Amino acid sequence: MSLTNDKIKEKLVEKFGESVARFEENYGLLTFEAPKELNLKILQFLYDDAELKFKFMTDLCAVHYPDNINNELAVVYHLHNLEDNIRLRFKVYTSVQQPDVYTATQLFSAANWMERETYDFYGVNFVGHPNLKRILNVDEMDYFPLRKEYPLEDQTRIDKDDEMFGRGGTIV
Amino acid sequence: MSEHQHHIKLPEGSIEKQTTTLNLGPTHPATHGVFQNILELDGERIVSAEQTVGYIHRAFEKLAERRPLYQITPITDRLNYCSSPINNMGWHMTCEKLLNIQTPKRVDYLRIIIMELARISDHLICNSIVGVDSGAYTGFLYVMQYRELIYEIYEEVCGARLTTNIGRIGGFERNFSNTAFEKLEKFIAEFPKVWKEFENLFTRNRIFVDRLQNTGGISAERALNYGFTGPNLRAAGVDYDVRIHTPYSSYQDFNFIVPIGKTGDNYDRFLVRCQEVWESLSLIKQAYNKVQEFKGTEAEVYHANAPEYYLPLKKDVYTKMEQLIWHFKIVMGETEIPKGEVYFSVEGANGELGYYLISDGGRTPYRLHFRRPSFIYYQAYSELTKGSMLSDAIITMSSLNLIAGELDA
């Protein structure tokens, strides 16, 4: 139980210098960012290092920040060291024009479908993924529905008979 | 056993194909839920399997981005609908973590009673369905009667049975009635005998054991790499349990064992679930004892003191000024939601159910991601079934406890 957030941070900074940045402890969970080119190197280091042992991928997903120009998409990894029972969150950002991020499937079999899901909803292109195709949506879909430019149906639209949808409709 | 051991030798020039493609699903009578598998069969032996999922995808993560926190609870019902209360409570606790709400002990213990009942009802289904798939229907019909007792308790607490929407952010919508506790006592009294009998029917049954042992097995190392959690991981011999590793809802106040298996095969998964039912039952008894220790006004506590987030009683909204104000503020999204990112997970009945919630301070989440255990471990299905018989693959699917609602979100 000797592994602490400070220790992880120290080891990462020692290895990757200024590339790993923006360390935070949001509700006690160590969070940091790195350039997307380094994602595999960092995951591998976290996995292999004799002290860090982050060998369990809890979760992988993406977030869309449309105002974050050239870094619109964040890919978020949640890793867990089960021996010392400590978790961390690691983010890389990519532009929406060229959303290429290296796949983590070589390291974690669990990443396979999670990356497909992320591709399906955000269009992140996981370079080197063995089978990167849509998983939950229909294959014919030509957009990435969880991106922020696709809002859910506008609640103020008036071309439908709103009374049928419990929205009151236009009062005459 | 090599996968081609029983390979048929076709004569030279035969027009017969070596393998057959079989579409198992999406609505195959032998699978429980909407699953499709495209199997490549050599006789009855599976050469390769490819799962196609998403048949009941309902875009929960997108929907959640338009809903205030308290309206997301019904969405979570529809993930693993065999144990909805665990999903509901997990979501409430995620919000409570974001909003920094401390729940009273009594609420925690009541939650544990409900969550462990849900775990029992989930394991009841899973294990009895494994029985159905191996040809033993009786156990299933027998234990279903006792799931009914659990559902009656839910009904008494929240009014619903399957998709429960139980509780609120901060606690429960009302105190448990005496009838709820009576029903709980009835369940605690009657259920052990039933479960013992169920175990007697199965665990040492020669036919059942032969069907389950050495089928659908996975090593601890592969299971971890595949992101297995819950009973499936524990059956492979890894004692990871969120209730122990990251205690929530005061699980640290309780004594219970985390049963583990060894080979990770269908039989071990079955045994681990059987044992977990006993542990859940013990947890329920312990929690009920603790709940009974609260006397007087303490026994009336069923929610946290967090008026800015906990929806007030409707009858108070009609008669009391302050409650009316809070009701208005919560419903209209006037209460302060902190900015921040939270990852919170609970030990769902089939694994670690995680909620990754990003709040930008608005009334709805900026992003909400569900870590759905069955979505993650179902990817191992082709590896688990490669080279096995078709009929074993059906059992493997059941014993993984795949729930289509959770898989497809």
C-alpha cells in the first residue's frame, strides 16, 4: 500500500519530463494529460514498471470539447493497479480533423471493444486496431452521434404537434 | 484438446463445405436476450465466433446529456435490469460524490439491504438459467417464486418491481414501511432453505457438473487482460471486489467473504455465484440488525440533510414554503452543481459498474459514461468458446451473466 499519487506523479515526471502535465487530484483520483503520440509509451510504462503495475484497464472513453480548437477530442483512460488498489485517469487530446490515436489493444484485450465504441460515437481513429468498425450503431451510419454538434431533438421545434409529446405546444 | 480433433475428412472433390456458418441470434430461443453470434461450425464444434452487439442500443449516454441528474436514474434502471436497484444506488452515490453529500448511516444500511437483495435476485436468475440451458428447468421455476418475494420488497419501498427507479439523490423517497420490513423478515426466514435445496439439486449433480466443468474457462491473467470484473473474475481466482477495495455505502462496517474460484470455467462461475448469495444474505441480516438499532427519531432518518439536492416530499411542497422553493429550484435547475470529474463504481451483480461523470456546472452532465461490465467481458466470448461444442457455448453465454440492456446501453 505504499504507492501514492505523489509517487506515481514523481515516477512519471522522472520518465517523461514535461510531456506529462496538468496533474490534478479530482476527488482523490490522480489525473494527468500527455501528448497523444506518447499514449502507448505511457500506458506501457505504467503497465511494466515494477512499482506502478497498472495492469487493469477499467475504462476507456472519449469526450468532445468543440471549443478546444485543435484538441477537440479527449480520450480518457481509467487504469487500476489492483495490487496496491490505486486508480488513475490519463487523458490525451486530438484534433477532430485528424483524430488518430494509437490503439491500446496490444496491451489490453479489454480495449478492443471500448475503442470500437469510442470510434463509433466520437470517430476517434485508433491506429493499429485489429477491427475498427462500428459496434453499437448501424454500420451505415455516417456521423459520430455523441459529438456535441448533434444535439438531441430541439425541444422548441414547432413543426410537430407538440401536444402529442407532452410539451404543451403553441398556446392559441 | 485441439480444435480440429473431430474434423471430418471429406473425399477429394466433395461439394460439401468443411464448415457451416450459423447465425445464433439475435432472437434465438436458446439465448436469453438479444444477442447475435455468427458462428463458424465444424460439425458441432465452434471454429470461430463473432459477436455482433447493439440490437437494443438506446443512446443512454446521449440522453443523459439532456437530463438533470435526478432524471438519469430511470436510465440506469435499464442497464442491468435484473438488478436495477444496484444501478440506481450507484448513480445516486456518483451524484453524492460530485455534490459532496454525506449520507447518514441508516441510509447506507438500508441501501445495502436493497443492493444485496438485488444481487441475490440477479444471481438467482443467472444460476437458474444456467440450469435451464443444461436441461434442468425445475430449479428456475422454483427460485422464481422467491425472486417474487424480493420484488415485493422493492414494490413496498418504491412502488416498482423491475425497473425500480428506487431512492433519490441523498437517500430514499420515503422511509421503509413496517410491511417492507415484514416482507424482508419473511424473505430472510424462508430463503435459506430454498437456496440450500437449489444447491442440492445442482452442485453435486453428475450430469450438471459434467456439462459445466472444463467449459468456457479462462485463466486469471487473460480475465484481467480482458477487463473481467465481478463473479466472472473471481471465478478465475482473483479476489477483486469493489465492495472491499473501494468501500461505499459503509460496506466497511460489515463482515463478509469474497468467494473465489480457480479455473474460471462455467462450473466455478456457478459456484461463486451460489456462495455470493449466501454472503449477500448474511449482509442483509447484518444490515437489518444495524437498522433495528436505530431508535426514536433516528429510526425516521431515510435521507441526507441536503435540501438543495434532495427532492422534498410532494405533500410538503404543497403546504410548506421552504420545500416549495427547493422543489422549484431543483426542478428548474437553479441549484449549484459543482464543476468536476467523478469516477465512481459499485460492485454490480455482474461486475464493476462504473459511472464517469463530467460536470461543467450545468444542470445536466457534460458527459456521462457508463462502464458496463458485460460490454467489456463479452469480448472474450469468442476466445472462451473457440473449439468448444455449440451446446457448451450456450451455457457459457448464460454463465457469463450477459444482460443485453447493459451490453448495448
